[in-house]
Amino acid sequence: MSVAKRNTWQKDAVKHALGESKGFVSAQDLHQVLRAHGSTIGLATVYRALSDLANAGDADSLQSPDGQLLYRACGTSHHHHLICRECGLTVEIDASRVEAWADEIAKEHGFGDTTHTIDIFGLCRGCKGSK
Amino acid sequence: MSVAKRNTWQKDAVKHALGESKGFVSAQDLHQVLRAHGSTIGLATVYRALSDLANAGDADSLQSPDGQLLYRACGTSHHHHLICRECGLTVEIDASRVEAWADEIAKEHGFGDTTHTIDIFGLCRGCKGSK
DNA sequence: AATCTTATTGACAATCATTATCAACAAGAC
DNA sequence: GTCTTGTTGATAATGATTGTCAATAAGATT
């Protein structure tokens, strides 16, 4: 096999910045953060790097309720999230029970090649008070 | 209380067309269907009508994996969906077990005012074969 | 270290869904 | 019928994401 991937400071920068972020962030946000720190990275590159990370399983992606793609660094294990809609605080939740349930339901109806979207949005303790 | 809403043939058309549709449809799709049937309804109006229906609880909305907003006529009961990513076929699924689980998890972490996104995408029996 | 190949970058244009604007229109009250 | 004002629809505006492509640079090869 050939040399398919090259290491660039841009990819590292995105990966690192994603790791620094608390909750889920959009590509746009991440780009602005990087620029604010003096980086000259391009927006398209951030999108590409995030997409690659997500494909490689080093990042998790989901759609925010208003349609933006959000990313977050994560380990390899599949899991789901409890997300504060106000401050972006994210709690990883174990969803093995729901996983099993989803697969079961899908099989039951003859569906294959399934993916699921299971996320809970709410207001965390802190943000509940400040309303 | 004052007269806040007016009945127009446009709203009826959207509601009716949504009812006719099998699975989830985008506003764009619905607009094209309506135009194809000879209606002169405007795209913006379809968006507004769908948004209103969703607010009123007469329609259910969700984000497709590629970021589009999809709508579907539905009763008032809260439920979730198993959706064919190829043909849009939709199966309503009873998710009471998952509902309970979601609430429990949220409470456990001090989250309030929660909403959740629980949807399963896959290939239905028919579309699995035609690949 | 010099060179070569080609994956990658970044500025910018192109898409695409959705929302905002606003003058013209029409539903329903009087 | 008239009047008020919610509603419509053509169009522009927005905003996120993706495509384009010449210039750049990573890493293999010499």
C-alpha cells in the first residue's frame, strides 16, 4: 500500500484544539479559536481535518438542533451524549441498553445497515439557575 | 383573546400534502410536489406552514443525517422513528422504554428541561435488495 | 542534501437549505 | 362593503458546508 496520509501541523492543530474544547464545537468555532491563537489555518482545512477525525473515529459528530454539525474529541468507544443547550457542557452517557434496543427494533422491522441518533439536550444545573 | 390566525388554502394544501406523503419529506420536496399538482404556492409559505404545523404538534420534525429538516404528519402522541435512508419509508416505533431511560439519565446528572433525539436510520427490506 | 512525486493546503467560488424583507393581497370582524 | 392586519410570494440575504485549483510542502528516493 502506498503513502496515503501525511502529517501536517494543521491536522495536529485541529486535533489539539478539539481536545482542548469542553463540549461540542462547530468547525466555524474551531476555526475562529485557532485564528484567535495566531494560526493561519484555513477554514476549509478545518472542515477537512474534522471530517477526517470523525472518519478515523477520533472525533464524534452530531447535528445540533439548529442544523449545525458539531464535533467533539472522543475515544474509540461508541457512546452518546447529554448536552447542555445553553453552555455546551457535555456528559458522555453509557447507552448500551439503548444500543441493544435500537438494533433489536431495526431487525424486527427488517432494516439493516443501521445507524442511530440518540442524544439528549437540556439545561445543566448551572444554566437552569441563570434563567 | 384576539384573532391571531387565519385559515388559508395554502395552509390546508401543505397540511394535506404532508398527510399524503408516506415518510418524512423536506420542505423543498413538498413544495415541488405541490407545484407539480398545479399549485402556485410559494416556497417560503411551505416553510412557514410546516414550521407552524410542527409548533402546533400536528407534524413531527427531525434532522436528516445530511442536515436537512424533514417533516411528517403525526398525531399528538410523542414517538420516534425508524427511517429508511434510501426511500424514506418510516416506521413509528414505541420508545417508552427509551423515553424513561432518557429522563432518568438526565435527572441523574442534574439536567432539566430536556428534549431528546432518538431516531434510527437504516435500509429497509426493499432497499437492501436493490443495492 | 537535492530532487521528485503527489497529498495537502487555503483563498475563493459555488451550493444548498433556510430565513428575512416587504409590497401586494385577502380573511374575517364590523 | 369596508377596514384592519395576518398572510402570501418573489426575491434577496444569510450561513454552513463543499468544490476548485494553483501553490505548497511531506516524505520517499536518490
